[in-house]
Amino acid sequence: ERGGYPHFMLKEIHEQPKAIRDTLLGRVSPDLSRVTLSELKWPEGFVKEIDRIHIVACGTAWHAGLVGKAVIEQLSGIPVEVDIASEYRYRDPIQTPNTLVIVISQSGETADTLAALREAKRRGRRVLAITNVVGSSAAREADDVLVTWAGPEIAVASTKAYTTQLVALYLLALYFAQERGRVSQDELHAILKGIDGLPQVAEQVLDTAPQIERFAKDWAHASDTFFIGRGLDFSVALEGALKLKEISYIHAEAYAAGELKHGTLALITDGVPVIALAMQDALYEKTVSNIKEVTARGAFVLGMTWVGDEELQKSVDQVIYVPHTLPLLAPIAAVIPLQLLAYYAAVARGNDVDKPRNLAKSVTVE
Ligand code: BG6
């Protein structure tokens, strides 16, 4: 049942190219000129009237929501807020009649996320669920559903659900942009071409597994680690840190790279391992200066950048190179080595990878 893999988590990490491909199937025109989300039965004119979006989720799905916010705002111009479900349901959020609420949940059964969904419905909002389980409560109770076709995710630590949630959010952002006339045909085509290439990018990133396994053996001895990045890289850093904490039990903190010097830098001392993501071309120089701030204090830095970048290696101790895609799509490429790092560190520490302590796959109580 684990298909020859020692753990479900490793199997699911390796299933990501297929999961991404399946989630794209039938949603992009063959000539890569349009997004078609025929499952969305939105009333005539609704897409043009949406004036804000609230994304609500827990855990890994919340991290996907953070990427979703950046991408939807950038492409469609619609203002987006992202909330942790257990916060949203109690905070009396300001909604307009044309606020679209998007809940993201792999299982579709997370109690806090469902409560937020129900509260939004009670207030008369239209709710879209992005979920991996077709018959789940979220799928049944939402007005519309975008299914992520990741297939069953057994390991508690979420991997392929996250990457397919990102794919769903990219498609949705492009759909908004297309329907609201916010994107030129050329730009739409360029991004869709990038999205179409993501399964192959994911396959190539998986080839780094043996290298990551070697890095993870050192990492497994750490007690405190930091993940830094800017922009979308920061959202991925949060997810990478969560993976490491969930299954290896190594303390990890994700920081917006520019925020370190506002306090946290005191915790970077000799030998502290730092993972630095430098995938956002427009922010590259700024990130490198932040890397220098931590190396100056003795940090041991594992950097991540695109294949072909000759620069980063000069500022860090080790580098992971991932195949090129658009910086907008970098989270899909960047998260996979971080999933592998967490996995191999947990294995090296002898942990029960698929069933980590104190965690449940789906939390159906508050
Ligand atoms: C947590 C799981 O309890 O729920 C996480 O341990 C998960 O892995 C989170 O990301 C949210 O779950 P779901 O099913 O709502 O996406």
C-alpha cells in the first residue's frame, strides 16, 4: 500500500508531479490560452462584482492561503485577507455583500474551518471550498467546490495536498484576472505555460532527494533552526519550518528575512542552521544581504536558488538548486526540498514519520 516506499509521507512527496497534473486536468485549454473552471456555478456577473476575498484555513492549508493572497492580489487586483480559522470565527471580520469567502481544507472536516464556513454562510456570503475530499462536509456545505486531485493523503504531515492547493489557487487567481480583464493574452499564456510545466519541475526537484538526505543527516542534530525568505519565499519558509517541527520535533522558526534584525538576530549564534530561500528574483539582492547578516554571526546557511545561479554559493555553506520556473510559481518548486529535509531529518532521528506525536490528520474538535 506504500508502493515500495518506507513511509506514506515519502510516497506522497513523490506523488506530487502526478497530483499537480491531475489537478490541472481539464482546467486549462490545450493551447494554454484560457482557464476553465466549469465547476464554479457563480451567478452571472458575480466574478466581476467580488470586491474582497477572505481566505480561511488551518495549518498547512493556511500557508497555502498566504501564497493565494499574494497571487490573487497581484493578478486580479482583488484585496485578499487570510485568516487562521480559529481566529476568523471569533473576530467579527468586516465583510461586504460581495465578499467571497474561500475555505481551504485537505480533509474538508477540520472543525474550525467548518465553523468559519458556516458563519460566513449565516451572514449570507458565498463560500468556495478548496478541498481534497469530494464528499467532505466542506464540499457539501460550500456553494462551490474546487477539488484538488491529490488522491488520499495518509501521512499526517501534509505535502501533496499543499502543492495542489497552490495549483488550485494559481488557477483561481488567473481565472479572476481573465474574467475581469486584468491580464493580457500574452501574460496569461506565459503564466499558463509555466503552470503547465510544473509537473515536470516537480519531477526534477525530486531528483535532489539524495543530496537533501545527506544534508538532513547534519540537520538532524540541530535543536533550533531558522527559515528565512522574502515575499512568496517567506510563505514557503513558514511551511518548511512547520514540516520540520511536525515530524522531526526540531524547533524551527520562519522569519521574513528583513525582519530578523528587528529582534531575532540575537538568536543566530555560532553554528545555528539557517535555510535561506532566494527564489524571488526581484528581492534577490535584499535576501543576500540578510544572509550576510546571519553568516556574520556564525550561522550555518543552506541556501536555495535556481539552477544556473553562480552567486549564492559565495554567500552560503551549501546550496540546493531547483529547476527554473516563474518566481510566481516558485513555492511549488521550493517546498519540495523542504518537505524532503523534514522527512529525512525525522527518519534520522528515528521518529514515527507518518504518525508524529500529538498530531492528528484531521482535527474535528475545536
Ligand atoms: C492539522 C493537521 O491538524 O490540520 C495539519 O495536522 C493540517 O497537517 C491542518 O494542515 C488542516 O487540515 P485540513 O484537513 O483542514 O487541511
